[in-house]
Amino acid sequence: MRRIVTVEEDGCSKIAIDEEVSTATWYQEIWAHDDVDQLGSDPGVVPRELIPEPGQTRWRMVSLPPLRELEAEMDELRAEGIENPRQTVEVDADGWHKTPTLDYVLIFDGPVELVLEDGSVMVQPGDTVVQRATNHAWRNHGDKPIRLLAYMTALR
């Protein structure tokens, strides 16, 4: 995925960053905005927590592996005594989690199942989800990783 970031210098708009974004991890930070930095900063320069603090935002591409691969990976890591290796939020054995964020999600690949406490819905490529700090889980029933583009805004 290519990332282009603009900047204004000396009254002139120009390209500040034009690069391929690495997809080596299960999520790739595209941009980060902290309340102390009005325009945000390159996430490659500043370490970031998974969940933004109040006043902060995160824009990231998430790669969700097939459910059977994810379950096998989690079982293996738990057997080694490593709990919750993929996130810094409370996630149960079935992938349920809740973050104190308002998330705007665009489904790139799919289908993927969005599971909520009262049921689930299959979302397709091009579908969008507005996740309003609710308990949920994502399930990729396919045989290839799928990508979700997520913009997370921390709630106060």
C-alpha cells in the first residue's frame, strides 16, 4: 500500500512522504494524531499504543488472518504463557473485545463476519462499519487474510 502525505512549507504545498507502507505486522499504522500535535506525525517516528488516548486518533490497515490460523496462533502463544499477544485491550478466547473508541471501518477484502452480542452480520468488500465502543469480534471464515481500513477516534 502506498502512503502519500502532504505538507505546507514556506506557503507552498508539497509531498512530504511518498512511500510503500510495510505490511509485516497484523496492523500497519498509516497516520497518528495526538492532541499535542495539530497535524499528526509519521507513526514510523513515534512509538504508538494500539488504543489512542483521549484527543488522539489512529488510522491503520488491519490484516485479519483466517479464523483457524488465528486460533492456532493464539493457542500456541497461550501454551507458552503469553496472554493477549495481539492487542493491548482485553480480548477473550473467542476474540471478543471493546475499545473506548469510535471506529470508522472500511472492508477491503472479504467477506468477514462482524459478531455482536445480539447476532452477527456478514460484511463485504466496500461495506463500512461505524463501531461505537461496542463489544464485538471479527471472524474471517475464508482461507486468506482480509484487510480492514480503520480510523479510530478515542472517546473522552
